[in-house]
Amino acid sequence: MAGEFEHHFRRTIPGDIDSVRRRLSDVLESSGYIVIGDAPIQGKRKRVKSIWTSMVLDYEVTLTIALKPISPASTLATFERTLRTCIPWARA
């Protein structure tokens, strides 16, 4: 049994598009994501498995962030997060 769940949201972030892109990429990398693209920003985080807990880190996550300048001082960021779940004992 496997599943895929998507979550979308938008935020206005202060700063021009280039500075917002750099800051978001830095935050993703410091959060354990591998940044694989920058227009749009794409990051992937591999599944972190623990035998002691079951939480959101147990899933592979792909994050895409599209940026659109609203003004010289602000940028609209649209986030799309996809979680892929897989229950290993349910595989054929």
C-alpha cells in the first residue's frame, strides 16, 4: 500500500525575488533537503526511518516553491509539498 499526499499554500515574503530564492534555498538545505533546482526551487528529503517513532520524517518529501515578484520589496511564494508514503510489509 502506498500513498501520495499534496499540500499547497502561499505566503508573501519580504525581499526581492533573488534574495528570497537564496534564503529559501539556504533554509531547505539546513533542514535536510537536497536542493535540486532553483526556478522553481525544488527540494527533496529522503525518508528518515526510526523504529522508535512514527512521524512526518518517516516519509519522502518533495517540496516545490514557485516565486513571483509582487513589488521590488516583496515576493509571493507558492509552496507545493508532496509526501510519499510506503508501508514496506504491504509490498508484493
